[in-house]
Amino acid sequence: MRMFSIPTATRTFIALACAVTCLASSAATITISKRDAPGVGFNDPTPVAPVGGNMGTTLGEQRYIVYRHVADIWERNLQSNVNITVSAGWEALTCTANSAVLGSAGAWNIWHDFPGALPNTWYHQALANKIAGTNLSEGEPDDGTGYGNVDIKTQFNANLGNPDCLAGSSFYLGLDGKAGSNVNFVETLLHELGHGLGFSALTITTSTGARVQNRPSVWEQFMYDNTAQKTWLNMTDAERKASAVNPLKLAWIGTNAVKAAALLKATPVLQITSPQPGASRVIDYNPSPFGAVPVTPSTFGALANIKAQAGEAGPGCAPYEAANTMAVKGKVAIISRGGCTFVIKVKNAQNAGAIGAILVNNVAGALLPAGADGSITIPSGAVAMADGDLLKAAVPGAVPYGSRNGPGTATALWSSDPTRIAGADSRGRPLLYTPSVLASGSSVSHWDVSASPNLLMEPNINADLGIVLDAPKDLTLPLMRDIGW
């Protein structure tokens, strides 16, 4: 057997039988080791009021209560006779006033060729220990970090919510899911510990397709590219590199996850009607996690474009001037991505009198808008860049086909396509996240953002997730079972 230490990647925001010698597995036990300095992170003495069932009286205490709460959830969902160890800390991670790295988690050690493993195959340490029935790193010398033998290393942003670190949006430390416009730390940590426990293709460099020491990960047998018509296990480095940026084509074929994928719903679509010949069409969209929930089927509204405004950071990022206000009043604003958050874009459209908004990606691939704002009441959704370009063209294209009562308009209706499953391929196999522009630390190691309902292990933390990890709510545990949990 061999061990290899591998630092976790930062997130911008993984079916084997146990060897016959193993004992029957019992519920897992997770031990959290704090590594913060005095006055920092878990040791922060700042007084706080209880919130959402978290009765801690200091910031540090409340942070640890969430950690323990989330560890308890994972303990109830996993079986292992070997203690799972987590090194946890709070650090000053990359920040600006409008963006921030929330944190990350990952396996600190990986293993191959231990009892019960597939030959010459990498496993995250927690899973390797469970399959082997023993702590594989016990007795191994520390790597000098003080946590060289742990299963998982986590770090989260201690400054989140400060004026220079995603100002005004801090971690919500309640246990009741009512995060509002803040970042739900329960969901975030639940997601990140999932990566550390095995939900990631950790040993593959997605930018090159290369493997650590040229050994495959236990994931690769289940990663099937519908274009290449082969699994990653049977691909070259170049083929894996191409597959990692092949949108909506990389499916997970593990038996447990495929069976559980029946929970995915029909693909949400917008039906566009226009008097212009050839302009009517059906396009896919992803609903926003904020604002009114789209009613399917129902009329959305007439479409409207907005024009660039002087000095704004990006399309729709500043309050609308008179011309844009007149254009969108009583209509659905089409707004391109970039420059500011999705919430700001939709709120500005709402303030200008729009009855809805369509957010358009600025790169190829699906777009899942994130964010929260309880003051947004209009519905919105996001579409791919190519589809957005067609929508924008449909607005002026419809004008000449009006009547004596007014210019022609292109109109959108909320609908769904029952012949296609959201977040799955044509055979109902759930899709992994492979945007056309590689997202380091996110591509491949998440479910695709097109999944409906939203899943815990998508690259965005959505407000509707909850803490259930299994079907018929979620696909996290089915995938974990496929790889050996």
C-alpha cells in the first residue's frame, strides 16, 4: 500500500465490496481537530446572540457547533469502523468587497493498493480506511504540518462579511436553514466535507488530463463521455482534458446514482413566440434561487433588451436610466452576465418596473444564477450565451411584424420538456459539471448545474438544498455508494 499527501484545491464558489476479512461496518465517527491560534476562528471570543437553534455565545463557539452539527449529519449517513479525522481551521482567504473564497475541504492523503482496493487505483483516505478496515496512516511520520495524517483538511474564510470581504454577506451560523442573504454555513460545510470524504476526482489535473503518478482514481470507471463513448478509465490524458470542458456530455454511470437519478425532473424550458418567421423557439433555462418561483406552464411576458449605461460595472449593474426603464417596464428584461451579482442585476430590473428577467451567460454552457435577496419578488432564470443571443435578436426582429395597435413583440412562456431530464443524459444518467471554460477546483468534481431539483454537490450552494443526502431528495449518497461507501 502507498500513501500520497495532496493539498486540497480551493473552491471559488467520488463500487467496491469490502475484503472478506473486514468486519461489518458500523455508523461512522468523525473527530474534528481545531488548529486555530488563540483569538482566531474557533477561538474567536466575540460575543454573539443565539441564532437559528445555535445556542453558542461566542463567534468561535457557534462556528464549532455548526461543524459538529454537520459532522453528525455525515456520521448518520456513512458506515465505517475507522475513525474519520478532520483538521479544521479559519483563515484569511482571498477577498474583495464584491467577492470572496468561502473556503475548501479535501482529502489530505490518498492511497492505492491497500487490502480491498482495486489494483493500482487512488482512493481518498477516509474511504480507503473504511474499505481496508484500519487507519492506513497510523504510524506514518507527520509531514511537518502537524496534520499530516488526517483524512480531511478544511479551511474557511474568517473575514467573510467584512467591508473588504464580500461586504455584508457573512456566514449564517444558524441550524435552521434561514440564511437569507447570508451564506448558509451548514450547507457550505456539508458540501465541502463531501469532497473530503470522496466526492471529487482529486487525483486528476483537469487542465491537462494527467493523473497523479499515472494511476487512475476510483472515480474514473464511472465517468462516461457521451461524445468519446468511453470512460475516463480508458482515455488518454488529452481525451480527459477535452472531456472536462465538454458541456452536458460527461455522465456518471454508477448503478446507485443512475437509479436514484429518477428524482430529477423534466427539463425547464422557455417557449419563445414571435411573429417573425423562424424566431419562435424552445430554449433551456435554469431558475434563479431568489424571487418568485416560475409557474409552469404560464406566460412569462414580452421580452426587452437593455442598453449599456455609462460608468456601470456590467450590464444591468447600475440603476436604470430613463431609456432602459422605458424599455423594460412591464416586460421581461434580458441581461447579460458580468460585472456584478445576479441579485443586483435582477433587483435593478425590478426597480425599473420589469416583471421578470432572463440572465444570459457570457461564456458557452449552462448558467445557474446564485444569490439571495428577500426583497426580489419577480421571477427570473438563466440561459446559455447562444440562446441569449437569439433572444436579444428576437426583440428587434419582431418589431416589423406588429399591427396597427403597435409593434410586434417576442414573448416568453414558462414550460418544461417531459422528454428530457434536467441534469441527466438521454439515458437518464446524471451529468457531471463540465463547463466549456474550465473552472479549476469545480469542473468534473460536481453535479452539473442543469440538475433540477438543485443538488448539494453542484458547484453553487443554493437556498433550497436542506440536509437530506439521499434519494428521493439528493444524489450525494448514491454516488458515494458507487465508489465504495
